[in-house]
Amino acid sequence: MTTLQQASVARDLFQGSGDGARLIGTRCAGCGTHYFPKSLSCRNPQCDDKQVQDAVLSRHGVLYSYTLQAYRPPPLFRMDDWSPYLIGLVELPEGLRILGMLRGCTRDTVRIGMAMELVLEPLYRDESGQEVLTYKFQPRMAAGATP
Amino acid sequence: MKPVYILGVGAHAWGKFPDKPQLRLALDAMQAALHDAGLAWRDLQGLVAASSRFEGGMGWGLHANEIVQAVSESGIPTCNVGGGCAAGGIAVHAAFSMIASGQCEVVAAVGAERMPKGFIPRPPGSPDDISDTDYLRWVTMGATNPAYWALETRRRMHDFGTTAETLALASVLMHRNAMANPLARYRKECSVEEVLASAMVSDPLHILEICAVSDGAAAVVLGSEEQARRRGGPMVQVAGCATATGQFGDPAVRVPMVSTAARSDVPHTSEVAGAVRRACAMAGGGPQDIDLVELADNTAWHVLAWPEFFGFFEPGQSDWMLRHGEMDIDGCLPVNPSGGFLSFGEATTAQGVLQVCELAWQLRGQAGGRQVQGAKLALSAVLGLGANGASVVLKA
């Protein structure tokens, strides 16, 4: 999933690269509910099965809401060349809304209801020189994809 | 179940008190509540503490055992409850249950907190991996608590056309209410223009639309009917008291989750909505019977959204109600006469206890310049990290 020069912000969060990038979640075999990140159990009180399996999630979704994070977050967050950035909530076909950073749009161009797609992008370079990747969402047009 | 009454309430002022230990804040609040009840420490038969989040002895936050060991080693049972910012409400519920069950005649609940400055950091003790979403939200995107509330706010603007001016007006109302509260952290009027000109934290939320992290402490002494008659004065009954946790499919973007499996048929902020529903049912009334509410306004969005979530208003109706003065102290549903988190200040685990103090002052007619005239039934609602909710209904 990553080259020698790249690492991810956390293990078991996403896989693949480029158009093949996918978030890793969980699907309950009993009731079909999806979770992100991977969950220990199904949380549906109506479900007695609770057999959860790893599941890759859809790469495409619709922007449900967004905010501009205008202050630098506390130090557990790392980002080279920090400047205010957008965070969005993207609704996937699985019924999950996923929180993540946005790229390829600005406070003036972002719109609720936009078609979005998952991308992996470096947040910072760590002490060993590796690029550390996180997942983000970008408007589908920005990647040259058909809407 | 035996009826439970308010015997005494008391609070330390909210603010920043770097030279005052947390235990001192707790003792001051307890002393005020005991004095109000006309009781001494030795009269207590039990003490419940809301476990504080940011400091406290033995690595487990403020605990009731620590308090009695500091001031009155009478050997009474103590109980310590967690629940994030809802811990104060959960502590009142635990004290209520000890009396309602007939085990005790006089039990107090207390919360005291000293908050760090700025964004609330991640609590210690969890692994640095995907099993802790509080870790994930920081390393993957740096989502601060205001960012979560901002996502809800932006969506409300999209769904109902809520304007930046209406959001600012919610903060203006909280500041105006706090002016008449001597315990409030901020007692200064502000204008819509000042709110909108204040620093943007997480668009569309400005710093004056986000709760002010503060130090504070509050305590309530609860007792049986016999104890309440002994005290004399107006009888204020705990008519409803409930806690709840979140429901599967809740559409809330809950701090610190990085996803939500939203279902349209599940109430938003279900942990609080559930507690409010149970507390109202216990009191034998509905939202239409409530004369005032104290709710956890972490932001201006909460002032608008929560009365709708809990059935006081229809979805989208709060904007009109606020703009037409219906949430003012003389409106149809006074919201946070105390000044709320936005202007009274927020001291996490102490907040749910302070809310009950304010309800009691209102129902006794002791709220001075912020008095809701003729209030008979009052409700509190508080939310805590980890899908905890609590609600208390007091009846005069």
C-alpha cells in the first residue's frame, strides 16, 4: 500500500493508492451495517449475529457538510506548511458519513451536495524522511473524473 | 419510589482561578449548598462526585472520598461517576436514586473542574491506534471539538437557512442573561456585530459562539420529603431525573468519532433526547409544560438545535423563536437564564450540577435580574463525551 518512502498516519485505516485508494472498515455479516474505522463488534441493538468482517468502503460519496478549521489544532496533529484547511463530512453509499480533510476546493468553491472522491495525500515528512499520508476527499471534477 | 426534594444548592463562581486548588473549589461549593440546606457536613448520609476530567488526586479525578477525607471523615458511603461533561447530571441522578430508593435521607452531588486553556486535549490512557477515535481524529485531520459543531452548524444553515446573524444573536442572548448572574464568568453585553467580528475558530463559528472553558464548582443537597419540610421554605421537588446513552443510527457528528452511521428515524443527540424524554415522563409532563430550560450550549448552534431535538419547537422553528424574543427570559421558552456555557462559562463535569442549581434558584424566585416570573417546572439537559446524556426536571 505504501512505498519505502511513505507511511500512513495510522495502520489499518486505508489501502491502495491513486484511483485504488480505499478506506478500510467493517461490515456486519448479520445486519449489513458498515463501520469506520474497523470496529470490534456490530453496534446495532437489533442484531444478535455481530459477525464483523473487514470491508473496503466506496471511494465516492456526497458532501454532507464542511467547515474551515481556522486555528492550528494541538500538537498530536502534524502538518507541514500549516494553513487553514477544510474538513468535510462525506456520505458514502454504505450509509456511513465519514469525516476527513478536503482538498481541491476552497471555502468559496465548496458546496454541500458536491460529488466527492477519496484520495491519499502526504500531511508531513517525519524524522526519518518518510512522507506520512492521510486520507482526504476532493471534488470529483477536480480529479478529471466524469461527474 | 420515594419523592426527592432539593434541600440546598450552591456554587463557586465560574472563571479562571489558577491559585485555587480543585478541592478548594469543591469545598466552597459544598459549603454553600450545605449552608443553603441548613445542614452540617456530619448530616450528610452520602456524597456523589462527578469525576473530573482534567485534574484531581490519585490519577482518577475529583472523587467524593477525597472530599470527605479532606473535610469530614464521617465514614459515609461515597460514589464517583464518570460521563464527561454529563458527569454532573449523572451525579445528581445517582444521589437522587439513593434517596428515592429509601437508602438515605440526605445525599449531596458535587462537581468541580479546572480546565486547561484552549482546545481540549486528548485524555491519557488510550493506545495510539485506530481503536481510539480520539487519536484518529487528531492524526488524520486535526478535527477540534468546534470543528464537529461547525459541521452541524453549516448543515443547519443549508437545511433551514439559518443565518450568521441569527447564530450571533444566540450568543448575544446568553451574554445578556449572564449580566444578571453574579456567578457568571462573562457579565458584559455584546452585540451581533461584535460576535461576527470576533475571531473565526471553525467556520461558521466565531470564538464568541463557542463555550468558554472555565474553572468552577457546584453542589446540590437532596433529601426526603421529611427533610425538606424540616428545612422549610419553598418545596422544590426533583420531579424527573434520568440518564441515557446514545442510540444506534444517531445522525449526530459525535466528538471524537470519525464517522457516523446515520439513520433518518433516530433522534439527533439521542443520549440527551432520551434522558429528556425519560425525565419528562417521570415528571408527568411534556415539553409544553416546561417553563424554562438550562441546556448545554457548547455553541450558538446548540441554542437553536436542542429545543427542536427535544420537542420544544418544530425543526427549523428556533430561528424565528430566537429572533422574536421567545427564548428570552420573558419569552415562551426561556433558554439558559444563567447565561449558558457561552457566557456563564463551561467547567465540564461541574456543569450538570450547576444547571440544577440554576433551576432551583429560578423555582424559588431567587434568580434576581434573570428571574423567569412564575416558573413552576424547569428542565436541564446536558451531554457528555462518550454518548452520555442526563436531564433533571424540578417542580415548585
